[in-house]
Amino acid sequence: MISVLRSLAFYAVFYLGSAVYVLASLAVLPIGRRPFRAVVHGWSAFHRECAQYLLGIRVRIEGDCARGAVLYVLKHESFFEAIDLPTLFELPAPFAKQELFDIPGWGRTAKAYGCVPVAREQGAKALRAMLAAARDYLAEGRPLALFPEGTRVPHGGPAPLQAGFAGLYKLLGLPVVPVAVNSGPLYHRRWKRSGTVTYRFAEPIPPGLPRAEAEARVLKAINALNPPSVVAGDLG
């Protein structure tokens, strides 16, 4: 019952607040990038505060968060880590599914912030567009953030990496920093639970490795917080 009441309070406060933040971001967009980004970062911080004070979810970070021109690749178990990106990293440029850009208000805000659309059905054309946008953001000194499995994956259930990761890894020539996340058991449900969401940063993977080796290292690292039986065997 406590989880239900906490969840209902969270939904009411966070989603109503999100509507205000979206409207505020659109209102300040003509003024300039600095106030606009401040609103976006405020929304992400507001989400983390709602999770902490209404749901009882705290965040723990393990390992070192590399800075500079890197490609962060994260496990994706719930919307928690997607909303948390601007709080977790310094002005990241996330890759996001093309469909999300069709959401009224949110889509325009995401484009203005610097999210990179991912249109898988367009193949090589989409990859070229992604690379061009990614290089523009890297030139601004912004790190890139990608969920390489392409969708949310239940905790304990690893999924293969999407082909787009290999293309980005090869053509961008960036160090890759894998990040394990275990938000699923707490946040990926209607009635959310209290507890600790852990981000575990692995050692950077250097550019230029064979595709199979790079993918194996990413899979092992982003699943480091899954049960041992899940990350053994083929992922090693």
C-alpha cells in the first residue's frame, strides 16, 4: 500500500511538473541556449528529487565518470536513467528514438537541447545523419550518450546490441564508457519501490578494437549489475 501511495504522489507531482517545465523551456527557447538548457537540467534534477523524496529512490555512483569526448553506453532498464542523463552527465547529447520526437512539445525541446534522432528503418541514411549530428556536438565539447540495446530491457535479461553501436564506434573513433544500471526492479513498474539505483562506470574501451571484442566488452560491462548467472557464459 505504501508503494501505491508513493507512486500516485510521484505521478501527480512529476507529470504535472513536467508539463510546466516543457512550457517553460519553449517559452525561454527564443531567449537563448543558456536559459533553455537551465530549464532542461532543472527538469532532470526535479525528477531525481521526486524519485528521492516521493518514491524513496536514491542514487549511488560507482567508478569514475570519464569526461570529454567520449561515448557513454548505458544499460536501459527504465525511464529513470533516460530522464536522469542531464543530471548524471555534463550537457550530454543523447541518441533517442525518432518516434519520441513526434511527441508535441517534448519533441521540439529534445531537438533544441541536442538529442540525436535514431531512425533505424532508414539504414545508412540515418547513420550518416546521426554521425553528422554527433560530430557537431562533439565539436562543442559535449559527450554522447547511447542506449546500445535500443530499448528498455527487463532487469536480468540482457539483449544484443543494435547494429548502430558498431557503426558509431568504428566511424567516430571515440573511447566508449560502459555504464551498468539496475533501475528496473525499482522503477520499471506501475507501483514503484524504494531502494537504491546504482550506476557503475566501467573502464573506458579504447577505439579501434575489432567489432566482436568491443561489443563483448560493452555487453559484459553494462550487465555487471545483473545476476551473475545472466552475465556469465557468452557475455564473457
